[in-house]
Amino acid sequence: KNQVEQSPQSLIILEGKNCTLQCNYTVSPFSNLRWYKQDTGRGPVSLTIMTFSENTKSNGRYTATLDADTKQSSLHITASQLSDSASYICVVSARDYKLSFGAGTTVTVRA
Amino acid sequence: DTEVTQTPKHLVMGMTNKKSLKCEQHMGHRAMYWYKQKAKKPPELMFVYSYEKLSINESVPSRFSPECPNSSLLNLHLHALQPEDSALYLCASSTLGGGPKNIQYFGAGTRLSVL
């Protein structure tokens, strides 16, 4: 069964600090891995997308890494801002358009 | 334009009502999706349309009836819903195929409450 597990479930950080979110998956055959940001009551917005040959990808203050051998990914947020408070969802795609969603990590940034 | 527009933003309906959710995109995407998301849970796939034809129905109860009148529009018709159907309903669209360019773009969702 294709699974995506994220950790931690939630975290609180001070504005300006960095944090790293983790994602482990068992989806096979693997096509790509995406990180989405979802604000409360809103639809998810894509941050990064990586294929198995890509180790790292950045989008502003967001940097995602992928280790296809160990089936692990991380999302690093640098110099956090209050607007980074959201749920971050790891989504893995097999070789069709069906996505496997992680449960998300809720990030709260405090001033 | 990478926008998927959903209307209404909020909907309150009784269990005997009939209502419809609407979704629109103008990115030329030929795959469109309906998801249901409960609070603090990831989205759950309900339906997938490709080339305006229903290709996946994830065993969704018949009180949810999708419709794709053209390549830009996707509707979800609701009838005789239950209180447990209250959730955020998300529409998404993408190009076809599972490659790295196949990013699903999500709408802001319709917050549905069934009384």
C-alpha cells in the first residue's frame, strides 16, 4: 500500500528561525514528490516538485531535498515569517495521476 | 494564469436540499479532480475526469454526482447529503500523465456544512 508519513505532526517556531520538516514514503513506482503549503480553509499551493533524479530544489526560502534511495524528503524553511504559518503536505505521485498525501505538518510561527 | 476558481466559497445546506459546487480553470488542463478534505486530514480523492470523461470514481456515494460540461468546467451536484459530508471540497486540475510537469493546481475550496 502506498503510504506517505510526515513528521513532526506540528511544530512552533519563532519568527526568523529555521525549521525542517520530514517526509518518508513507500510509494512505488515513484514518479515525483511535491511539497504543498495549505493555509487554513484554503486549497493547497505547490511549493516544489522533484523527480527521482533531483536531490534538491529551492523556491525562495523553501528548500526541498529528496533521497530516492532511502525514500525520504525534507522541506527546510529559512528565516521563517509569520505568513509561513500553515500546513505543509508531502505528496508523492506514482506513475499515474493519482497522488498519495501525507497527513501534513502544521507549522506555527510566533513573533 | 494558474488559477482554479471554485464557487461558492461557503455553502450551508439541509439534508433534503439539492445544490451544486462549481469549478473553473482556463489553463488548458484536460484532467480535473474533486477531493474531499476533513479538518486536519489530507485531501481524499473522489473523482477524476480526463478529456471530460469520468475516469476514476473512488467509490463515492451516489448522493455526489460529478459533471464535466466542457474542458474548463467541473461541477459536483449534491443531493440528500448527510451531516458527515460536511467538509472542504477541493477542485484541482492538471495536464494528463504522471510526469514531473503534472502539477495539480488546487482551487481555494468550498466549505460545505450539512445541517
